[in-house]
Amino acid sequence: MGLFSFLKEKILKKDKKVQEKYVTGLDKSRKNFSSKLKTLSKKYQKINDQYFEELEEILIEADVGVALTMEIIEATRIDATNKGITSPEEINELIVDKMFVSYANSGDNIVNEIQFSKNGPTVLMVVGVNGVGKTTTIAKLAYRYQKMGKKVLLIAGDTFRAGATEQLRIWSERLNCLFVSGKENQDPASVAYDGVSLAKKENVDLVILDTAGRLQNKTNLMNELAKMKRVVAKEIEGAPQEIFLIIDANTGQNGVIQAKAFKECTSLTGVVITKMDGTSKGGIILAIRDELGIPVRFIGLGEKMDDLEEFDLDQYLYGLCLGGEE
Amino acid sequence: MAFESLSDRLSSIFKKIRGQAYLTEANMEEMLKEIRMALLEADVNFKVVKEFINSVKEKAIGEKVLTKVSPGQMITKIVHDEIVELLGADQCGLIFSPNGPTTIMLVGLQGTGKTTTAGKLARLLKRKMAKKVLLVAGDVYRPAAIDQLETIAKQVQVDFFTMGDKVSPVQIALKAQEKAKQEHYDVVIIDTAGRLQIDEKLMDELVDIQKTVKPQEVLLLVDAMAGQEAVNVAKAFHEKLSLTGMIMSKLDGDSRGGAALSIKHLTGIPIKYIGVGEKIEDLEVFYPDRMADRILGMGDVVSLVEKVAEEVDEKEAKKTVNKMMSGNYTLNDMLANLEQVKKFANSKFLSLIPGVKQQLNSIDFNQLDKRIKSIKAIINSMTPYEREHPEVLKNSRKLRIASGSGTSSMEINQLLKQFEAMKKQMKDLPSMMNNPKMRNMMNNYKR
């Protein structure tokens, strides 16, 4: 049962500050998840069908999703029978192990940081449904890469929501980075065009393109995204290099549908989970990965500018299941 | 498909049992399992699902002996009743203060749609209840939140109150209420900043606002896409603020809003309004029975009728019907009809018609839109005389129309054929109308 100690050992070598952030940020999730596991293992002397049923409930309550939950439980059950494991504690470790394996096996290798192109600006397009925190995440990303010495330009591609452009403008002023905006209700593709043209002129390293929030079942709005993407690609070859879907950690199973719809229309390169602090169950991370193979690149763990962290599966599981126990 | 919507899913389950003569323990077991999965995938809270399944089971077994109606019908009714129960028995409106202005506070997590809903609610109160409304910018934290509300206030033409972002929200709320009293406003809507339910400092701030202005309504915004956690969020807000109701936002997406339904069940907070679109008029009163129908895919006929009445110009419709009946149907009328069809197709209410929901998924609306566009172009390229007398259209005229509308004479021929076919059908209409069956149906509609 090496996974727990393996994780712990691995985590100890990592940045203490980041680790703390994960532990406090995931405080609520952990209380829900790991304490439930613990209570459960105390309740049962030996495992039986009912035990697995309750395990299933815990996973579903964490928004892991019905299908994946069944899969994980089934795999655990088989493994337990094969290895003759009967103690609840060991089963719980096995379950965390399965979650880990499920995530790691469901997609490509994971590189979190934005992949910069060798020459010319790198364009990151940010998409998502309404109210998930796109604009705030953009500000956090801009802050992150400016600190790394990158020259950043923000494009206010949300010309629809009242105040959206203003919100991004205020951020750009606070961060002191370049900013391009259009008029209210202007075609966002033309704003994107203006932005990338300027980026080429000014030798910008990173262009972050904000887009209006849209529900994934609105065909017209989804087509608009595809158009923005085409316009950007015309100006800069290979751009946008990165397209991030922002998902609110409070989202339930609709998150998977969101990821699917956005993936079809814009070929996503990553997911950012926001509002992970406090409220979240975050099981949607596993569900999305399982269903679509898109990796989570960053997670938002708080309201401050530097509360955006690279997504780290070890840290995540550690924070979720173990952290702060001792 | 990874997920079917709750209504699709349930209707396919019901189809399965519809064919069977009796409700057996075995086929009910399978069905209940499916219902459980469907509800869980719709983010209905787990505990609620458990209770729900148990009570459906109990009721179904009890009734099995007594009745011999089709099992499908029976289960549909039981499930329907249970969902209505889950949603709360009756629709309930806003509580207005008997004297002086009524104060409404909107609270919730970040990004649930408080500011947008504040605007929608202001419009609704102004338009439908003729209230004098003051919108108050109480979100001093999110950059540009004040600008956003100001823009919306202008859009819906109600007054707007701000003291900038340097003043405490408690002060703002108090000053706004004073102004409302002096200037005889009917309703004060206070927008507040989004916050996590575990953020004690910000939660206390809400409590302070509440203590200071004593609002009649404290409404929680709940995102229809929210997951299992939604119940805990609502509980935390409810404990601090004793909520008077909630508004479910973003119901125009493809989520079923299961979590919000569980909140109603577990906390007893009634759902008062639902947000069904991005436009400022997209806020509707919530009706539990209608919602249950919608969830079950039984169609929401009452909403439909109301929508049609709102969107279709009645006079215009009567005129066309008369024309159809008289046999004087011209291309001009066809054009007018297409406009109405387009209005229909673009609005949400098609999905409210029973049974249409499934078919809708197979229609390509872009294609339909394009077709209507080109027909419009063709008819608009004709002279008024040609529209009234399409029989004069010969080759040279067709060529002119084709180049004028950017189509081909083939497409024009197609359109003319379609038109002739329609005209022929309409000639047969009057005799069809005299058919007793048809008359009955029409009478039913009138009721």
C-alpha cells in the first residue's frame, strides 16, 4: 500500500508554499471527502456490498459522475477480491490509487505551463460558459507570466456583457500590461484581429484573448468562437497555440457536456478549474479527464492574484485525501 | 452521447415499460435504477434521489394491485407528482412591503448571475407590475461590477444608485433605502458581491446589510449547472440570512438544474424566478408543476400558450388564417408566414411542445434559417404584381429574379412548386375544418 507514503514522500520534496496552498485551498473538499472515507472505514469491520454502495455515494457526492464512479468502484472491487483485501482502510487506499490511475491513464502527458512558440507571439484563447471566472483567471495568468518576464497583451473579446471590457481594462491597468478593446457589441473577431496585429507590431510574448461567456448549446455563439479562432490563425501562423476552457468547480455533471461541446468547436488544449477553494467537490476534474482526455492545467485556489496554481495531481490527491491529517 | 437530458432519458425509460402489460417487481427495479442514474446525472442531490426513489417505489407497489391502467401512465403520474412535491407545491410570488419601499437583496456565489438578474428583475417589476424601481450597486469588489449594473439600468430604464467602490456596502444600502423612502420608490434591488459561503468576513457583511435595511426579500442566485455542492452552499447562506427564496439562473443551457431542485427540497427555500436566456427580458416566474412537466418531457403547454400569445401578432395571424381559408393565398402571405415560422424556430418555446423536444434535436436550424433567407430573397426580388400573380413568371422574369436574389431559376421553380402545393392544401382546409373531430380540437384550444 505504497501510494500514500509514496505521495507523501514526493510531496515533501516539493515547494512548501504551494503545498500549503493546496492543503488550505482544498480544505473543504478534504473535509467532505477524506473524513467521509474515514467515518466509513470506522463503521465497517469488514467490507461488503453495502460498504461499496456507500463508497459509491461518496464519490458521486464529490461530482465524480455516475459512469466514472461505477468504473472506479468496479476496478476496486475486482482488485480487492484478487488480492484478498478485506479491511476498509486498505480499500480506501485502493480507491485513491484507482483515481490516480484513472487520471494518469486517460490522456496525454501533462505539461501545465503555457507552451510558447519559438518566434512570434503565443496566443491563448480563453473560453467558457457565463460566470465561471474567465476574466479573473486571465488577470491571474497575465500576472503569472509577467512575473516570468513575458510581455503580455490582453484582448477584451467579450463585447457583449455590460462591463466586461471595463473589468478587463481595470485589470490591465493594475497589471500594467498592453490592452486592446473594441466598441460595445462590435464583432469580437474584429477585436481579436486588432489585438493580434498589435501583438505582432509590439513583439508581445503572450496574447490572452478573452471571450464572452456562452452556454454550450447556443450554436451561433459557438460558431462565433470558431470564427475568432480562424481570424487569429490568419494573422499568426499556428495561433491560437493554447485554448483554455474555464470551468467553475461548483459545476456538476454539466461540466463534462461543456468540455465536450467546447472541445468540438475549438479543440481545447487545457482546462482551468476556478473557485476550487472552499466550496468545491472538484470531482469534475476526474470526470472530464476520463470522458475527454483534456488535462487540467491550472486551478484557482483563492481570490488573490497569485492564487492560481499549476495543477498537480499528486498535490491534488494529497490535499484531497491526506493533507493536514497530522 | 455521454448524458441525455433528464427528460429524454425518462421518456425513453417510459417507452420501454409502455409496451408491458403489468408492472412487475423486475421491470420496476430496472426502471428505478434508470431513474436514479438519470437524476444523479442531472445533479439532483444524492440524498434527494434516494428519498425520491423510495417514495416512488412505495407508491407504485401500493397502487399496482388496485389499478390496471397502463403501467407507463401510472408511473409517469407517480413520478410527476413526486417531482412536483420535490419542487414545492405552489408557485409563490414576491412579498411586498405594505407601506414604504420593498427592499430585495440578491446574494450568491461568484458568477451565478446576480448583476444580470438584478437588471432582469427590475425590468420585470417595472413592466409587469408598474413598480418604480431603484437598482443599487452594492458590489464594490469585482472590477467594473458597478459599470455593468449602470449599463443594465440604462437599458431597462430604471434609476440607478451608486456611491462608488470606496464606501462600505452597508452604507450604500442604507443611503439607497433613505433615498427610496424620500422619493417614493416602490422597490429597491440591492446587488451584492459574489462570495463563498465559507468566507466569514464577507458573509458577516451580508448579515450587516440585512440587519441595517431589513429587506422583505433575500434571494439566493443558484446556477442551474451547479453540482452536488449546491445544497451545502444554499444551506450556509440560509443559516446566516434566512433566505426568502431563490432564483435559478442559466436554465437556458442544457443542464437540468437538478441541484437547484434539491435545494428546494432540503432547505424549503422556494424558487421564485428562473433565468432562461441572456436577454434582459429572459426572466420568468417559476411554476413547479410546469417545471415537473418539462423535466418529464411532457411538454409545458401552459407556458407555450402564453409565449405564443406574447410573440405572435394576433391580428396578423388572424389575417393569414382568413386568407388561407378564402383561397386567396399569395406569395406575400407566404413571406409573412415565413417570418412567423422564423420567430417560432428561433424562440425557445418549440421545445415546450410535448414530443417536439426529441424531434428538435434532429432539425438543423442553420439549414432552416438559410432556406428561409433564400426564399425571402426570392420573393423580395419580385415586383408587387408578380407576388400577387405568380403565374406571369416566365423565363426572362425568373432570370431577373434569380440574379436579383443571388439564387438560380431552379430554386425559384422549387419555391413556386412549393407555393402551389401549399395553396392546394389550403383550398381543402375549409372542408377539413367541418370535420367534427377537428372542430372538437379547435374548441379545446379555445378553452
